[in-house]
Amino acid sequence: MKPRRTSVRRAPTVSASELAQMGVCERLVVFEHRLGKRKTVEQQSASERGIAAHAQFYQEGLADAARKGRCYIATAVYGEGWQTTALRFVRDCYLRPHSAGRWMIAAYYRSSPGICRVLERHPWWLIGARWLLYPAAWAAHCLYQRTRRSQ
């Protein structure tokens, strides 16, 4: 029997740049510790531009998803359940980083709207689709849980 793993909370990491800065200017480290880190005007405006750009990107993605409708099979079959979350996790963490995975995602995006239209016309086929997708959803859920525990 293997000994049980205990999760250890790790302290936040310090980047090499921060370490170098600590070695160069100890007074700055003490000052930032006491009063907090202060950004320059240029850094603050760049940060605000970045936040605005991310918000716009997010809103465009929501509008695009709303316009396209429910074209993804897992969402059509399970709704926004744990199965859909787990399958999205596998897509994002295991498929998207690799070219073959991106090819599979693109093929899925091309074929899934037609499959979802068929499932909408024949609701009794949803039961079969649930049974077919369940093993993949369960495996994805196990990966998702294992990854969350290890963080």
C-alpha cells in the first residue's frame, strides 16, 4: 500500500528579476514592503489599456457564442454540467497545446453544429449521445480532479 500524499501549500514564487532587484536595491524592497508597490504613470496606463483590451475580447467572445447558439455537443447533451466543464478542461489543457489537438478541435468545431441540429430535431437521440459521451466525460473529470488536487 502506497503512503498517502499530503498536499503541501507552496509559498509564492519570486521571479529572477525580483531577486536581482532585491540584490541591487535593498532600500526599495523595504520601501515596497512598508508602503506597497507603486506603479509609474506609464505602467498604470499600460495596465488599464491591457485590462480594457481583455474586457473587450471577453465581451466579443460572449457575443460570438450567443450569436452562434448551442453548437457544441457536450453543451447540447449535458448543459453546463460537470461533464461539460471537464471536457472543456481537457480541450484547453491537453489538446490545445499540440498541433494535432488543435486540428482535432477545429474538426470538432466544423462538425458539431450539424450534429447539434440533428440532436435538436430528434431529442430521443440525446439519451444515446449521453451514453456515448459519458466515458470520455468521466475520464476528463478524473483528469480535472487530479490536476486540481495537485495544485
